[in-house]
Amino acid sequence: MPETRSHETNGLSGALAAAKRHPIMTATVVVGLLGGAVLGGLYLDPEWSLLRRVAAGTLAGGGAGFFIVATKLIG
């Protein structure tokens, strides 16, 4: 018989379950993403398109948020 998986181990529902288990870590990464998007749109090189500035800021903010919570994930 094939083994059935619970709904928490499948794709998006698993990610949502993990986010519910760790709300502080989730909030830290989300705030980093949103803050990076706003700050990137405002302060990055005006020669870039707005979409590129927001995308670069989002990537940088998400990376910063991940680095903040990475020590909790490893240790």
C-alpha cells in the first residue's frame, strides 16, 4: 500500500504550519522583506526602474531577516 502523507508535510500547507509554529521568526523575515522593498524603492539608484529597486530591496531585506533568524535555526 502506498504511504499517505499528512496535510502538514505537503507543500504550502507545510509552510503555513511552520509559520504558525514560529510566529516571531516569520514576522522577522516578513518585516525584513517589506522594509527592504520600501527602502529599496526609496533609496536605491534612481537610474534603475522602480520594479528593479523594489526587487533588490526585497532580496536584501529578506536576506537580512534570514540572517537574523538563522542563528536560532542552527543553534
